[in-house]
Amino acid sequence: MIWQRLVLAAFCASLGVNLWGALRDPSLLAIPAALGGWYLADLLSGLVHMVMDYRPCPEGKGLAALYFYEGRRGMPAYQAQFRDTMRKISVFERISYDFKNHHPRPDALGRRSVWRLIGSTVIAAALPLSLLGNALVLLTAVPGWVMAFATAMLVGGGFAQYFHGTLHRRENPGFVTALRRAGLLMTPQAHQIHHDTLRRDFATNCGWSNPVINRLFLGLRARGMLDDAGLEPRS
């Protein structure tokens, strides 16, 4: 849809302004700041992933019937049932369901459009924060290293689910391959550890924050939180 393309274009343009704010005041501090922003985005991707994986779905709204649907999901009957069910729940609940549905059907994530992957994140958080950064760049003398941190965090956070999707596609743009070689994006093999266990390595950008998130997960489990019952919808 045209409005979706306009929103994504506005986000990319806004990121360009923030990048300009970083480049107009060059500093050696920009390098560790950008890496710090990339780490924070990875950390946020892992925390959101962990919460959404284990957050129970609302009962009685048809999500279990969708999750355990035995027919062909590309057929009109399923598509109609899917649309009807999604209308009954909030955007937040849809996102939570998508994370759970992703586990038994991981390759489906790689087939989704960019908007389906990042649209809600851009509208709810990434674009407003990026526009705030634009205001700082245009109205103040904000240091370049601050904008380097912010830009890296916004790119990593705004496109987190897109990066997640690339882990479930065989063919990706060349920049994804380059970022993997540089260690700035994780490999499908590293992400597979999460799918094999569902109890570790929740971060989906570069994975730098996984040691911290893994310790947090174990601590929450020890306190009786993040129960396995939340991994699948209940009827």
C-alpha cells in the first residue's frame, strides 16, 4: 500500500538526517558509540523476543485453532479464519502470537514483506524516536558521537525483525552477507541454537547481548516466571 511505503520512506529519510548529524561532527568516539547503539538494539531485540515467546496468548479468541490448524495454510479457508481471528485481538497480541507461530514454522518469517516485519515497530517507536533525533540535529549542537549511537540503535532496532527474517531465507541482499562477515549480524547457524532449545539466545541481530539475556532468562525461570505453557496458545 502507498501509505506503508511512505512511512518506510519517511523513516529512511529521517535516519539519513540523523546520520548527517553524526557525520557533520566527526569524532573517534563515534565508533564505540555506534557499536554501543548496535549492542543496545541487539539487547532490545532479545528482550522483546523473550517476553513475546513466553507471554501467554489470550484464550477463547481462536488463536489455538490457528496455531494447530492441520489444513493447507495457503488456502482461502485458512486465510479467512486468520483474518477473522486477527480482528479480535490487539496489535500487541498479534505480535505475541507471531513469535509463537514462528517456532514450528520458522521459514514463514523469511517470506513476509518488509512492512509485515517492521511496520508496527517503525510506527510505534522507531520513527517517533528518529524524528526526535532530527529535531536535536536541526535545532541543537548535539555531539556527533551521540547521533552515531542513536542512528545505530535506531537502524538495529527498527529493522530488527527484518534482520530476524533474513535468518530464515536462503537468499538475501548483499549487505546482509557483508554485515554477517563483519560480525554485525548473526548467522542462521547461531540463531538455530534458539530454535533448538527455546531457552537461550533470544537476540536476533548480532547476538552480542545473548550472554546477558541468557542469565536473565535463567534468573526469571528460577523465580517461577516464563513458564513453558506460554510458548503455545491455549484453547
